[in-house]
Amino acid sequence: MSRAAILARPELPSLVFLILLVAALSVTTPSFFTIPNLQAVLEQVVVVSIVALAVNQVILSEQIDISTGSLVAVCAFVYGNIALTVGGSWVPLLGALATGAFVGLVNGVLSTYGRVSSIITTMGMLFALRGAVLLAAGAQVLNLPPESRIFGLGEAFGVPISIIVLVVVFALMGVVSRHTVFGRNVYAVGGNDRAARTVGLPLNQVRLMTLVLSGLSCGLAAAVLLGQIGQLQATAATGFELKVIAAVVLGGTSITGGRGSNLAPVVGAVLVGVILNALTLNRVPGIFELFVLGVLILAAVSFDGLRTRLTDRRR
Amino acid sequence: MAEPMTASGVSGEAPAFAVRGLGKHFGGIHACREIELEFRAGEVLAILGENGAGKSTTVKCLHGLYQPDEGQVEVSGRAVHFRSPRDAEAAGISMIPQELDLFPDLSIAENLFLGQKRPRRPWGGFDQRAMNRQAREVMAALGVDVDVTAPVKTFSAATGRLVEIARALNRDARLIIMDEPTAALTEKETENLFEVIRRLKAAGVSIIYITHRLNECFTISDRIVVMRDGRLIRSGPAEEFTIGSLVDAMVGRPLETLYSRHSRPIGDVVFEVRGLTLGNVFSNVDFEVRSGEVLGVSGLIGSGRSEMAQAIYGIAPADRGEIIVDRKSVDVRSVSDALASGIAYLPEERRSQGLILPFTIAANMSLSVLALFSRLGFVNRKLEDGFASESARRFTVTGAALSSPVENLSGGNQQKVLIAKVLALDPKVVILDEPTRGVDVGAKSEVYRIIDDLAARNKAIVVISSEMNEVMSISDRIIVMHEGRISGRFTRDEFSQQAIGAAAAGQRLHHAA
């Protein structure tokens, strides 16, 4: 990769910022750069990262998915109830994935062939699904047996399974992005949809698929999340969708589509995780969390806008 | 259909591609009908006609974007039915649209391979190196040596045009449709493009060439087809036509009326620019314009012409230098400063910079002068409509009611609406940036008439144009820009294509290649 190409990487600014932040925290906060703390940060980041990797594709294709919070809750509900009746981890996981994919499909069909913009479809889905979970499980408090929590608690070769899951998803999305026609088309559709039509790319299929992918990721994330917390409430993962979008945008994927990378959502998620961790370690009250998150999103999108202005001046 | 054999055509065999009795209507209106065309290998066919003559509809049917209502497209003598551009591309027909359809954030190589089979590595992944190599080869075949891994947005419009052609070649296109490929190119870049077209011809590729620039047809095409009102009016070898007979066929009137230029008295200096500089975009630009005078600004795209105009108009103000209107130095820091000083500007990109497409004709025209028709912030619709219909009459905007959205108008009429809007404030200085780009012959002559009329009203006029004939026909003086500096100044008796072209290329005439 040439130097110019490295400098043009969308996640570069946030990666540099992340490294500086980690360096600064290591000096100022002794408890930060310790194995247990870093592992804790990573484990917290896993759930957001998994979904962010898929929503990254949605945003790259010039759409958005804001239904992920409720969808994770629904998938967790499905996972939990199958786990209680059937037991184990794999059958519940399949159930959660199927649920996620189905909802993603509905989101996708409405947003493409239904000609409703994805922000509206997924907003409707956000409310509808949360309502459904509250109706179905409003009073239910579900406790998961340990054998159904391997995605959250299990370890393999001394590494938490949740982190392995994230690495696998990351690698898979990397291959999809770089080495499949679908992956390349996502960038094209988001970069210039009129041109994509002229070239004969299947716009609707591509956009639909990204939303299905996002649904699938919610199914997987639900299995990890439920494994970690062990207990399901109907209000689980409320506001989760904003953390996901924050991770994608902070990582450097452009909110206007067509520009970004597979690494961006992970960098963004880790950045969010590290910042929130730093607040906790420095005993900043938890009520600041939302405020900080909001400011970060605003900063990231302003930066994106500024960068677009600067680079487009040449044209 | 017994078409006479052409120089490069293959006699006896079915043509590579053909259109038979093609017709398409929208609502009750025929956009084109009874179109008969044949395309032979290695032949360039120019399609001419005013805006709305049905050229675009015809080629869109050929490219699968529209499905014809009558007739059919034939490939090697067999009727085919394209449901989408995808099918047409698969049959070897590619289209290079009028406005660049590239993916700005993706590399040239990536742009070439979109929607197309890519080389793979043994494990199934894409072979990026092979893609880059192939992309470099295709670009090299077009005579361009560029970094194919760099995003397309870092290149010029001319290179972008070549990337589009490379994309078609990379798909093994046998028929390439070029819709006004030179609209955004300068003379030099156009010459390069022609060189590319000649190479394509030699390789047996057929080309459909749509243009409004009549000279080009004779330079590059083997056969010419003229369309009017959705029908084929004339067709034949290029040698059978002259500019005059082409214009006749297109609009049904003689050529002499294309350019309007009356001799008129030229007054005092109204507008002056001294040492205008903006970073490394342009520097030390000096010129003056007298009342009733038309100053032509020639030069290549990227020579800083438009940027200079936009600096004068306050869109991106200059760092240094002086702008003088009526002998008073004015400080232009914003567009409203420029307007207040009596400077008006017709932007080059009418769709993105000039018009608000969903707005009505009337609303567009009155946009900049709405305050004149308003009291306490409420717009008096009656006054506004009166102004709009007066402007529509003066600038001969036809084809739609004043209450219909501008996006429904043809390019020529859109341009006239924009001119009406720009002139609404009755400026002293009028800067027109490519006023006839993408406009048909009929509307062109009206734009020239408007410019002539403005000069007669003692305005100081600056016309930026890439079209040599145009700038030479309507200007009293010409300045030429090259790499941000003025590289030549010509009075009317010094005008010559060679001298101006050499100045635009930054050369003195005698050293010109």
C-alpha cells in the first residue's frame, strides 16, 4: 500500500486518536493498562462491535439501521426461551439468528422494494419490536443456566469465546468486503447510486442484503450479550442502536455512504469502550455516559463533514 | 433494410447491431418512432439533433434503460430484448453517459471492475494485483498513464471520461454509446479523446457519438444521422453533409442566424480586475471590460477560469487583488457583496449550482429578487408572476407553464430560466460561465442573441467558453488562461484558432506541436 493510500484510510484519524488515548491513559491511570481491565473493555466492546460490523455495511450502502437495539432484545428473548425449553447453546443460537435474519429481511424488503427510506422502516421496527418484547416478556425475568451461556462466559485456549466470535466475524466481514461481488457492490451503491444503476448493479438486492446481515448480527450479538449478563429483561439493550451507529461513524465510515472500511466500526467501538472505561476508572459518575456519547457522535459527524468539504474542493 | 455498404462495413453479413422500427412513447407523446439504424464494426455513427429530438431516448432503448414500445434491437441479426442495462452490457453494448457516472471514492481499478467478473486467486478471493495490472493495461491502451489505485475523485473530469471509456473496454464492449463526451472537455482533451476513438475503431469497436458540436462530427464520424421531433430526418456518410446542411436538417433554418453580433459602440471601462490572486489556483489576473463589450475567456479546464469568475462573484473570494466596478474599488467577500456591486454570474453547472430543480420556473426566476416583490416578508404572488412572465417572454422560455417545475424543461430552456434569474437584478457586469454547454443549436442561437442584446444595453460582459468557434464569434476581445495566469490577449483582428489554442496550452505559436 502506498503512503498516500495509507493516509487516505478512513479509520486512520480515529486509530491515531485511539492510540494516543490509550498511551495517555496508561500514564495517567495506572489501573487502565492491565490485562484484566483491557480484557474487560474488550468483552464490553464485543457486542457493539459485532453489530457495528454489519451496520457498517448498511451505512456504506447509504442506508441506516436504527432497529438493532430492539432486535437484539427480541433475539435475546428467543434465545433465552429456546434455551429454557431445549437447553444448550447451539439451537438457541440458530433460533436467534433466524429471528434476526427474518426481521432484517422485512426491514430490507420495505426499504428497497417497498420504497420507504431505511431510517423510517427501521425506526418503525425499533418501536414495534420493543413493544412486542414488552408485551411478551414484560413481567418475565429470565435466568439462563450456565450451559447456555458459553458465548458470554466460555473460554477456548484461555481466550474468551466472545472475543473469538468477534475476531471470526471481523475476518468474515473483511473477506466479504474485499473478496465478494456483494462486498464491492456495497461501496459502489453507497458511493454513487445513479452510476451503480448505469453499470447494471442490483441496487435493491445489495441494500436488502446489508439489512439482512445487520439482522443476523443482532441474533449473534444477542447470544453473546445474554451469555454475558445471564438474565434477560424486556428493557435489555435499550439505546444500543445509538452506540452501534456511534461506533461506525466514530471509526471513520462516512454517514453519507460509500466511504469507510471494515476496520472502522471496530476501531470506533473500541474507542467508545475505552472512553467509557476511562470515565469509570476515573470515577466520573455514570450519568455522564450519554452526554459523552452524544458529544462524540457530533464530533465525529462534524469531522466527516469537514473532511468531505476539504476533499471535494478539488473537484 | 438495404443500407449501402460503408467503407469499413462488412458487406453481405448482418450488421453487428441494429435498431428496427424502434418507437417509444411516454404518456401519449412519442419520444421517438420508426427509428432504423445499423452499426457496423469499426464505424463511428454520429447522432445529431436538438434537445428533445429523441436521441437520448433512442440510445437508452438500445442500452436497455428503456424498453421500446415498438420495434426491436438486433444483435448479429437476431432480435433481442433487454430488460436492463445489465442485459445490454452482456450483449456488448456500453454507454458513457453525459454526466460522469463514476464512483468517486473508489479507485480506477475498482471502477473498471464493478458489475463485472474479476480475476480470482486460487483460494477464491479477488486478485487485486491482477485487477490493477489489467486496469493499467486498459488505461495504457487509451494512452493514459495514471495510478489506478488512487480514488477517481482525485483526477480531472477528462481523466474521468477516459475511465468511463476504459470501463466499457474492460467489458469487451463492441458498441460504445457516447452521449456528449466532449461537453466538459477542452479542445486539447477532445483531441485526445478522438485519438482514443480512432484506436477503438481500429480495434473494430462501433461507436455512437451524440454531440451538439457540429465540427466534431466531421472530424470523427463515418456516418451522420440527424433526428428531429423523434424521427430520423436524414442519414448518410459524413462527406455528404456540411455544417450548413446539418443545421438546416436539425432546426430547419440556415446557419447564418446561429451567431448574433451587431457592431455597437463600446464605452468606458466599467469593470476592472487588478492582480487577482487565489492561492495557487490563479494569480495576478488583470483585465478590464468596457460597457457594451464582450470579453471572451478561453483556456483549458483547470486553468483557473471558473475559479477566477467565482472569486469575482464572491463564492470563493480571492486572497489578493482588486475588483473595480465603475471606477470604485469594491471589496467582494461574499456573493451578496458581488450582487450589491452589480456583478452577476451564470454558473457553469446549471443543475448543481444554478437552479433549484423542483421549484417552478417562476420561483427560480424570482429567487434572487424576491425582496422586490415582498412586503414584511410576504411574497406578492401577483407581482412575482408578472415578473416571471415578462422574463419568460424576454428570454423566450417555452415548453412549459411558469408554474411547472424546472426539472421538466429541456436543457436549453433551463439555461434561459437561469439567465433570467441571473439578470433579474439588472447587473452592470455579467459573467457567463459556459453559457451554451449542453444546449441545443436553437437555444444556443437564442443565448447568443441574449448576449448581443445585453451588450447593446451597455452591460460589461465576460463569457467563459471552451468552444473556440463560439468565443471567437461573439467576443470583442479574448483573454486566454493557462495554469492560473493569463497567457494571451487578443483583439478581434488577432483572433485565430491556432494562436488561442497555443496560448491555452501555455505555448507560443511558433513552438506549438
